[in-house]
Amino acid sequence: MLTALEVFTTVVVGLMVGVEFSVAFVVNPILNALPSDSDQLGRAHGGRMLGAVMPFWYTGSLVLVAVWAVAGWGHHGTGLVVTAAALLIVSVIMSVLLLVPINNRGRTWTPENRPEDWKEQMNRWDRYHYARVAVIIAAFALLATALT
């Protein structure tokens, strides 16, 4: 049963990392290459869509890792799992304090109501997001290592 939990948790976290990596290094660069209105409209739509899903994914991933840490306490790799949980806590805190406020504003913008500094705000979101992606990649790597 513990092995199934370990594998399931690693897959869930890995998929989350993949989505967030894709946003940072594929989707947003594509959107940034589009004309201004298209870029802003695409980011607003992405903010609404992923903003509805990601809180559950981040929280669910953290819960799964915490359950793994408790269920596997004393087993090989527990320290790695606990460290991964700590990194996921950091990613949730970063999300709530840094990224969500910008996302909540940006998802309501249209070409008619967006602020003058909308691109600057999106660039700030991107920088925070790169840091968050690095944190969750590290958490994922620790979980994958704990499986061995």
C-alpha cells in the first residue's frame, strides 16, 4: 500500500511540475510573441482556467506528500519526503503571497480595462513563477529519489 501511495504521489506532483514548467517555458513565451491584445487575453483566460485548478493541485500534492511522510516514517527516504513537503509548503506560500494576487487581477483584465502597467505586472508574475517552478522541481526530484 505504501508503494502505491509513493508512486501515485510522485506522479501527481510530477504532472503538476510538468504543467507549471510548460506554462513558464512554453505557453507564456508563445503568448508573449502574440500581439498585445492576444497576449493579454490569453493570459487572462489561462489565469481563470489554471487559477481554478491549481489551488487544489498544490494543496492535494502537499497532502499526499504529508501522508507519505507519516505513513513511511522510519523507512528509507523519509527525510527526502519531509524536505519535499517543506518545499511544497514554500511553493504554496509563494503562490498565496506573490502569484495569486497578480493572477486575480490579471484574469479580469480585458483590452478595455487593463492597467497601463499590465505587462510589468505579468513580467513580475513570470519571475515569481520561475522561482516557484524551481522549488517544485526540487520537491519532485526529492520524491523521485525517495522512491529508489
